Amino acid sequence: MPVKRTFPEAPALLLKECNPLKTIDKPEVKLSELMDTVSKNYSKYHECAAVTDAWQEWYKDQQKIFKEVK
């Protein structure tokens, strides 16, 4: 009798999107404050994107290997 194999689903926690970036919610802002916000958002985004992209690539590769094995 054949055994039905299923690839495990990823936990929702690992598939979550990155946190929203900081916004400036006032009509006038100092250039220094603007640059600080941009700098922090840039770092925050790229850090989250690197982790998320690497994990999702690994997961998809593992899923592909799983499906190729008979």
C-alpha cells in the first residue's frame, strides 16, 4: 500500500511580512529628522528582506527536492 507523503506547511510566523516602515505624519519636518527616518527605514527594510528572502528561497528549494523524490 503506497504511503501518501505531504510536505509540511510552513508556520504562519515564518511567512509573515516585514513590519511597516516608520512614517513622518506632520506637514513640516527638519531635514535631519527626515534623513534619520529614511536611514532607519532603509536598514530595517533590507534586514527584514534579506532574512525573509533567504528563508523563503530555502523553503521552496526543500519543497522542490521533496517533490522530486519518489
